[in-house]
Amino acid sequence: MNHQILEKTVNPKERLEEMLQKAGSSLQMKDVSVPGYERVVHVTDRSCGLNAFICIHNTVLGSALGGIRIFPYANEQDALKDGLRLAKGMTYKSAVAGVGFGGGKSVIIADPKTQKTPELLKAFGRAVERFEGIYICAEDVGCTTADVRVIRQETCYVVGLPHEKSSGDPGPFTAWGTFRSMQATAKHLWGSDSLEGKKVAIQGLGNVGRNLIDFLFWAGAELIVADLDKEAVERAARRYGAQVVSVAEIAKVPCDIFSPCALGAVINDQTIPHFRCKAIVGSANNQLLSDSHAEDLRVRGILYAPDFVTNAGGLLNVAMELEEQGYSSKVSRNKVTHIYDTLKAIYEISEKNKESTHEAAVSLAEYRMKYGIGKRLNSPTFHHTAE
């Protein structure tokens, strides 16, 4: 992937950029040309070590809304590739969920444990502010609700803050949507949405995974878990009676449902031959290394719940706080619960058209974008104030 930096052109935004630089601002923003994307910007600030990409894929239904991933990528190309994939996934997720937003994502090249500083987060916030609402950010892998609170000091275009006028941590809502997707999958495969006695293998016990296993435990599922965090798996074994396996083995264990809840690309040429599950239903983004792998799963008789449908709970929750009437956890919960019906419909479309579930979900998203179904008619309302 070889993306070229665009030459500067004379326009108001570029003039503002030049003025800021002359005034001593160390924040640099350079556009990157990527076919099929509305805008991709490389953001750097040497004073605090910020090196990031903000990727806006599509805003036909509304401003791009997507999280901030902070991860120690090996290089800029890997970071950009991940950001582009995630932004495109957010476009489809938003379209299917009907939230009236488009798709965007940002990635910051940094180790969140050792390199994430208030200065870095504030610099990133200043970059988001310059998009003037075209991009709205939120927490994601490596970025916490406390982090977005720091970012909020520099921009109002941020959601998921930990205070009374915001939606807070989206993790439980993403987990609830994943759980409801498992119920819809069980209904499709076995005629009942009960998960009692079903073996579910969960890969990753982070913010979503640890909430998901709680829902599954009370539903009577048999749990198999894996995570690099030794304390997390020990807690799952102690509290839920979960079977613990290694990270290398979790995708290979015999189970009814395999649930990827960590990073993406876990469905690929190397892993597919080893799957011993009847369905894959997880919260991780971009689970397919390639779209064609969804067809490979269909041929093998493994039912795949498209990730951008299954994990839309967090998006539905943070989007709710931007409505004119303000945030309501009950309304968010009810919308996330409806993922069950959306996924059932996608399964039916897939069977009827003899296509992969991923193809069916993408076709639904593109249809809605083409005809403006769910397009935002009013501007987002930012109810929170600076703290």
C-alpha cells in the first residue's frame, strides 16, 4: 500500500495551518491520498511524540464517528492500514445500525502503557478540533474514558466521557449486543435462543469480554476463556468456573460458539482449517483478514455473525448522547437489544441469496447509503461541557 502525501493547495484550512505553524504550533497535519476515502490525515506533533492517522471513510449519512485506537504499531504503514480498515468497518456499522453517522477511525502509534501522556492526548484533541465536527472521536483499544476526558479539554467533538451528561463506558453495551447476537445465532442454528449448556470459547477478556462472560454465565453457558492477562483468566475460572486454555489454543477448541473479543484478523487462511466451532460471534473489529474468508466459513458450514453488526452496541450507546433529547441508558439498551432482529434478518438474506453473511450485511449497508436511509437530518447535540 503506497499512499502519497498530497501537495498543499491554497484554501482557508491550509492558510490556518500555515498561520498556526508560524505562531509556533508544533502540530502538523498532512493529507494522504487514499482512493475510496473522503479524507485521511497524518497527524504529528514532535513536542509530545504524537504520530497518528485520522481516517474518514464515508459521511453520506452523517459525520464520521469512530474510536481512537492507541497501539504500538511496528511502523506507519501498519498503522495506516489498520486505521483504513477500521474506518471502513465503522461506515458499514453505522449504516446497518441506523445511527445517522458515517465511518471514521483514528490510530495513534504509541504504547498505551508507557507512551500515552496528557500532552499527547491534548495534541490529538487539537487535531480533532480542526476537523470542525466532520469527525467525532471516542474511546477504543488502548484509549480509556479517562483519556477522552483529557482530549475533551481541546475539542467538543468527543463522546463517551465519564460524567452525567455523557454515555460513559460503552463496553457493557457492546457486550450486550454480542450476547444478543449469540442468542440470534442459537435461534437460527438450533431453533431456540437459549444458550444454556452451550460451549462458548471467548478470546480476550478486556472491557467487552469480561462483561460478556458475565451475561453468558447467568444464561447457563459453559465458558472456555483465553487472555494474555493471567489475572483476568484466573478471575474467570474462580468466579465463573471457566475452563482456561492458552491464547494459541482458544480458536482450536471444540465448542458451539467461538467469540473473538480481542484484536482483528483472527479469521484467516491459517486459522480457518483449525476451527472446531459451529458459529463465530465476537466483538472484535475486522475479524476477517479478507472478505473472501467469510465465504470460506460458509463453505465449511460455520455460521459467521458479521462483526460490524454484532459489535454495534457501543456505537449505538455513544451515538445516543448526541441526540437532541440527551442520553438515555434505557433507550440505548433497547436499541442494542434490537441487534438480535437485525442479525436474524441478515442470516435469512444470506441463505436466500446463497451468499456469505458478510456479503449480505455489506449489501444492506450499501443499500442504505445509496438511498440515504437513516441519514441524519439534524446536527449532533453536544450536551457535555468542558471540565
